[in-house]
Amino acid sequence: MRAWWSASALPAVEGALGALHEYAAHVADAQRPVCLSSGKCCNFQSHGHMLVVTGLEALWVWRQAARPLRSSAANAAQAAGVCGYLDGSLCSIHAVRPTGCRSYFCDRGDGQWQSTLSERLHNSITQLHDEHDIPYLYAEWTWLLAHVTRAHEQGVFSEPLPS
Ligand code: SF4
């Protein structure tokens, strides 16, 4: 966890993820999927969708998010099969959401372009791990987020949240 926390602050990681976000936006803009901001795709259990993220990206999102998530909220979200950052039907961390959220839309179209985009983004993130010798873990988002929030509150990679 500490290794991901440290790596998430590297300028090279920041630059690479920023470039991937721009690329994902470019591809999605060209395809124009219909997004009604219903929050359906963030409600994994009811939507039948699973978001998978690397440890590095999870810590990068955690570092960037303006609102720290408590482990109690993350645990409840995991149990419900919902993203802990979903606020009503909107993403509360839209600008810094994981790449997996940028390559999946309820409006699947033929589904192929989203699969291709998702694969490219993931390959680039895997390469980023290799280039900087960052430990690799690819895990389900709500599980990972619950672990990250617990570790944060235990002071594993940063100061504990004020009570
Ligand atoms: S990070 Fe935002 S877009 Fe991604 S699943 Fe959570 S609420 Fe939805």
C-alpha cells in the first residue's frame, strides 16, 4: 500500500494517467455514447457490472479526491455493491475517476470500442507499473477502496483522518 501511495505522487505517474484520461475522453467523444448520468453503471450489483482497478490507480484516485472516504462508508458501499463515491446519481470525484469509469458506458453500442479502449488503458497502466517497478495488483474496486480507507485510518500511508 505504501509503495502505491508513494508512486501515486510521481510526476511520471501523474503525467501518464493524465494522458490516458485525455485519450479516453477523445475516444469517447468520437463515439458519443448516450450518458444520462443515471448512476446505473456505478451501482455494480444492480447493473451487473464490475469495476477493476490497479492498486496504483486506487491510491492515485484517493490522493486526488477532495473528499476522503471513511472506511465505514466504504464498507457499506462494498456490502451494497455500489461505488463509495456515488452521490445520488452523480460521481462525486468525476474529474479524477478511475480509467475504468472512462471506458465503460451503459450505452454499449456494439461494445467493441469500449472493450478496445479498456484494454489499451489497462495495458498502459500495466506498463507504468513495469517501468517504475511498482507492485502490481488488479482488484475489484469496492474491495480495494475498503482496504485503502482502512489502511488510511490506521495511518499506514498517511496521517489518520481527524475525528
Ligand atoms: S468513481 Fe465515479 S464514475 Fe466511477 S464508479 Fe465511482 S461514482 Fe461511478
